[in-house]
Amino acid sequence: MASPTRTYDLVIIGAGTAGLTAATAARTLGARVALIEGRRTGGECTWTGCIPSKTLLAVAHRAHAARHDGQVGLSSAPVSVDFAAVMRHVRSTIERIYHEESPDALRRQDIDVFEAFTTFRDPHHVTLSDGRVLGGRRFLICTGAETIIPEAFRDLPCLTNESLFALDALPGHLVIVGGGPVGAEMAQAFARLGSQVTLVEAGQQLLPRDDAEAAALVAETFRAEGITVRLGQAAVRGESTPDGMILTLADGSAVTGTHVLLALGKRPHVDRLGLSAAGVHTQDGRLVLDAHMRTSQRHILAAGDVTGGPQFTHYAGWQAFQTVRSALLPFSAKATRAVVPWTTFTEPEVAQAGMTERAARERFGASAQVTRLPMSRADRAMTEGRPEGFMKLIHRPDGRLLGATLVGIHASEMINDWVRVLEKNGRVWDAASAMRVYPSMGTANVILATEQIQAQLNAGLLGRALRGLARFTLR
């Protein structure tokens, strides 16, 4: 075996969110760090995920708002979308963020960056695609996940999130297969920018993991904006034509589009790592991991989307920090958590933390209670002219919080109050005790909490006792 170029305290494979977070955390602890990335540092979030998609959504929102200026007494010329210019703006945003996570920027933090692919040579060495060999006392696999492309579509010119943002011409008719967060967000973005859009989802509701009421409201909004939503219909095969593609659905009907975007989720990306040479066990293409994200080789850990857990940037970053603690410090840190919030950044936004109403009913039956208010009760939503949506808390009769679903403007910010309560296994009134600035959306959480507290006091012994005490005091 060739001698290793250098032996590191921690070798990190993959420089997406998890890898970048881990590298910075490890350097803070004084470790010698090697960061290996065969494509581009920044990973999916920077290049083909969060950053380009949210930038495109922001532009689409501005176009949509401009078309409706007349409703608030403003007037403007008809909106014209220069899609090539829009995409230049998207790529410019990517580049500005990438500047802070480029190889040169990372090297300035004393992180050794290797721009190469790699495979394990044995449990303590990896071979880079340029032939160099690196040794490591600890390893962290952060290779992310790869797009699921069904066999029937592998030879067809379908778009994925990895190719979507390379477009310079607006699709005439974009057919999106998959109604999860990616499919839903891109459906609304491209429709508002001027594409005809058809969204095909095999399940019976849009956003299958989300609250059913929230998903129904988003589907209703989409249809009102001219998006064709086909639920309960899987796309079973496709055919390329000179003008685009024809998809055949499960019921035998066909959908024709100029472009097809596959948004069917992702699977852990582990195939080319040479894990067997390292003695790392896998099962059904997934790493076998414990609660600390250790593999069958305790010095080799994993973090982020490659673990097969929730695929969110915020979760990947948190998990990377936890695994660095386990790798470099004498005590292990648990790297999974029960409460992982998420938001789909459609308009209205859909934010979820903890159990949905359906999940809570299935587990707790009638003892799962719901407190619900329309988003129009939030004064800030009214002043913004965006009262669509609702706020929903799922809780036990004593106010113990089980979950929260928020649908509407700034739901992604509001959900954070409820995440803190859920993490502490707290009660609804825990969110009502802090003062919020008025008229921020945070005050809507206080109103929602107060609604539940009042109902609980009206129905319980504590409320009767407090009312009795008040009558006694006022004598």
C-alpha cells in the first residue's frame, strides 16, 4: 500500500452542509481536518437545493404580487418575465453564498480541502481519484443523497433539481412528477413565472407528509393560480417526442409537456465509497447506524442526508455538530432527535413541528385535542394583505403540546416558538409567557396559545379554583 500523504484527526467525505459544519466544528476543537469533495463545496443546498429554489420562489412571488397590485390601489405595467435574466440572478445569488464556502475560503480556516472523489482503501485510509492516499483516526461520511429516478425514466431527458437551474428558457409546459416540497415549490414558482404547469402526485394528497388540511389548502391555491393538480395518479412511463415528453399515468391517461421534472425524493449516496473495504455494514443500500451515527466501525460516523433520516439542511448541520462531538471528545452525543421541524416555502407557507393532527389521533385517540385559529386573527397577516391559512396546535387535555401546523405568511418563522416547547416536552402556555413585539407574527402564537389556555381553564378544576379565588379576593 502506498504511504498516506498525511494522517488526519478527522477525514470528512463530502462538503455539503453537514461536511462544512463538521469541518468548522472540528477545527474549533483543534483537530487536523481533511475535507474531501469530488464536485463542488457547498453541496446540494448551495447549488441545486435551498439557495436556488428559494431565490427563484422569491422572484416568482414578486411577479405574482405585481400582477395583483391593483387590489391595493397600485398600478403597474403588465409584468414581463425575462427568464434568462431571472436565472442569472439565481446563479449570482449562488455564487455570493458559495464565496464563503469555496475551497480557498475553507483553506483560510486551516482546513485541508481535497477536490477529488474518494473510496475507502481500508478502515483507516482512503484513496483519492488523483491517486493520493489519506489516513485518518476518525472519518465522517457526509456524501448526501442522490435523486431517485425510476427505471422507466432513466433513459429519458427528464429534469431533476440538479439540472433544473441550468435552464435559460422558460418551459412552455412543465410537468412535475412528485408532489412533495420540491415539486410543490417549483410548481408554484414556474407557474407564476409564466409556464403552464401540471403536477402529478401518486398519493391522495399534495405534500404527503404534511397535515391533510394544510395540503388541501395548498392544492386549492394551486388550482386557483392555474396549476393542474393530478392526485392519486402515478406516472408509470414516459415517451420522448420532438416537442417534449408524453407521460402515461396509472389510469391510462396521458400528460404531454415540453419539460418533465422528476421530484420523487432522494436516497442515501453511498454506492461508490468502497464501504466493504472499510468493513462498514450496509443494509438495502443504507448505512447501518446507531443513535450516535456511528457505523459498524466505531471510528467511522455519518451525518446529514446520507444517514437516511430527515433530509433538511438545518438537521444536517445540527447532526454534523453532534457527530463531531462524538468523534473528537470522550463522550458520545446523541445525533437523532424526535422533533425535526420543516417548512414548504409555497405561498402560503406550510410549517410543521411534532405530530400532525392525523398522527396524534392515531396514537392518542380522543385525548388528542386541537386548538385552531384562522391566520386572519394575526393582525400582521391582515396588514400585509395575506390572511390566507390557519394556525393549529395538537395537544393533550392538560395542554401538553404534541404538534403544531402553521399555514400562512411567515409560518417558517412562527414555527420556531413551538419547536422550543416540543423539545422541552412542554405545554402550550409555555409559549404564551414571553412578550412579543406587536404587530409581529409572533403575537399570533400568543393569541393561539391563549385560546387553548382559556379553553383549558374553562373546562378544568384549575380554572374553577382560580375563578373562585378571584371572587374571594374581590369581596
